[in-house]
Amino acid sequence: MNTITKSIQSDEDRYQLPTYAKFPISIERGQGCYVYDQEGEKYLDFYAGHAVTSTGHCHPRVVEAIQEQASRLIFYSNVAYNGVRARAVRKLVEMAGQPYYQAFLVNSGSEANENAIKLARAISERREIISTVGSFHGRSYGALSSTGIPKYANYLNTPVPRHRILPMGEVAAAVSTETAAVLIEPIQSMAGVREIPPSHLSQIHQACKKHGALLIFDEVQTGVARTGSFLYAGRENVYPDMVTLAKGIASGFPAGALLVTGALAKGVEKGDLGTTFGGGPLACAAMEATLEVIEAENVAENAARLGAYLKKALCSFQGIEQVQGRGLLLGLKLAGEIKAKDLQRALLDRRILTGTSVDPQVLRLMPPLTLTQHEADVFVEAVKTL
Ligand SMILES: Cc1ncc(COP(=O)(O)O)c(C=O)c1O
């Protein structure tokens, strides 16, 4: 680490609360699937700032849209109509497709989940929210009360009442006429990229329909093309009543959304939900450009194809027991004593960024969705020659 990086590190460590274990580098620039540190050293980014930079770093179309919008209007709230908001929200709802009819634009994944929970309780006039062991839904109070990972959830010493966190296999049987909603993360990323078995999803969906409970998918990670289709919703013919999105939705500009069906939208009135910054013009410019790139560059197909390629190539390696996940949300389940943090360190030494998870044996891969075949090959070769 050179002296400039050391001074950056010492200022961040001195003045920022010590809430994150950080990579020992300072990332100052990004282009496509690469980021560059203070010294100009190049890193292949299989982390994407935590599954965020969907269109790659600084995609020219996204940069241009943000720059153009910044010079026109940085902010005005939802109290007035605005052209870029109109275009972005229309594109979002159209790309989500049926049965999603309207969106509430927010700033983050936690805020999207918080509003989904609130809306479910208000519309159903019930209180109980069921979520699953292993899920992560965010750090705000309702979202964290639904989070099934003790490492995070235990920080709340008093969760919001009437939140129940159950093993996936027990959820369907637990749904009753008391249940306002079931909140599911279809691929539990933080827990180690664990996909919910399709049979459980169908059973939960049926149980929700039977008892009049709402089904919410937290697609903060799986959404916006990461798992090979614009939404995970729709697989196994399961269309949840609400879908929450954030992370990749605006290529890294803070933004999120709550998608609801037409039936639910009818239950929302003026003043029910609100946010100052959600749906701001700059966020919407970034979102519109991101969605256009996703469509124009067939990003979902790319994620599906390269995800399948990586899965096939990596699962044959000694030391990798299994490759979990879909599209470009993958978890390398390591065999025996190999720890994900050691593999992450070894890859960092080769200038490749990856993520760990709550499971010490799972290394997470969540690169930009614009990853190229060559970049996928560079990654495979690096793992092969470790
Ligand atoms: C599945 C999921 N839901 C919700 C969140 C919370 O999103 P945010 O950090 O934008 O509040 C995250 C963040 O990692 C997430 O992975």
C-alpha cells in the first residue's frame, strides 16, 4: 500500500464508524468490468460493489444521462410531475411485465422492503409477516426484523412485533388467515447463494392464495436481469403480489422500487406512502439509461449464458464442491477445509475482486452483467492456476 492509499485509509478509519471490513485497496476509477486503485492498478470486478453495477462501471450511456440530467435539474420531489421520472417508471413497469402495474420509487433495498411490509399490513389489515431463515432484507427496523441471519438480526434487541422467521420448509404450513405477507428472497445471496427449491416456492404461493396472504419477493439482488431474466418472479409460474428492487436498478446511483400488481395498486391512496428523494430526477435518469442498456445489449441473456458457462467451467475444479445460484449470482461452495476468505485473498493478490458470505465455505461471484466471455475466461483461468 503506498502513502496516498495509507492516508485515505487512515482518514476513513479515523472519521467513519468502523462498520465494514474493507478490501485493503482504494478504488478510484471504474470502466466496464474493471476498477482501478490509486496507483492505477487494474482489478477484474467479480463483486460489483455488492451486485450493484449492473451495466458495468461508468457505462457511457449512464454517465451521459446523469451528466445531462445534472445540468438540467438535480432534484424536485414527487409533488411535481417530471419527464425523466415518467419515462423511467414507465420503462420499469413495462420491463417487469404482467401482472405488475405500478411502482413506488425509493432509494434503497431496505426502503423498498420497509414499504412492502407496511403496504401488506395496511391492505390486508393483518399484522403477521413471515420470512425465512437465511434471508437478508436490509438494515432498517422492519427489514431487519424479517432478516433470518442472526449475525445481522441479533443487533436488534427488540424486533418489530409479529415478525416470524421460519425454516423455508415450514413456511407454507405456517401461513394462516393471520398472515399479512410472506417475504422471500428467492436466492438467498448473503446466506451463501442458496436458491429456494421450486417446490417450496409453489407450496408457499398456494398457501398464500388459500389464506389471502400476500407474497413479496425481495429481488434486490436477483432482480434487474442478474439471474438471467429481468425478474426472478414468474419462475415456476409464481408471480408474487409485490417485488422489491434496488442495487442494479440505476447502475450504482442510489435507487430502489416497489412493484405492485393492479389489484394491490387499487388499495393505495394519496399520502399512504412517501419519500423525499425516491424518484428524484437524477436517480430516474440513471435508472432509465440502465434499463435501456439492459434491453439494448441483451444483458439478461448475457447473464444467463455466462452464468451457465462459469458454472460448468468451475464445478469441475478440485476444491469446488458445487456452484450454486443462477445467472451472474453464483456461490462457489468450497470443499473440505478451504475457506472462502482465503480464496478471496488469493484472488485479490491476482487482482480479482470477489465476495464472501455468511457461509465461510461459499465465495460469491456477482460481476457486472455486461461481463464478456474473455473476462469470464480470465476468471476461470485465475481459479484454475491458484
Ligand atoms: C436481498 C437484499 N435485500 C435487501 C437489501 C438491503 O438493501 P440496501 O442496502 O440498499 O438497503 C440487500 C442488501 O444487500 C439485499 O441483498
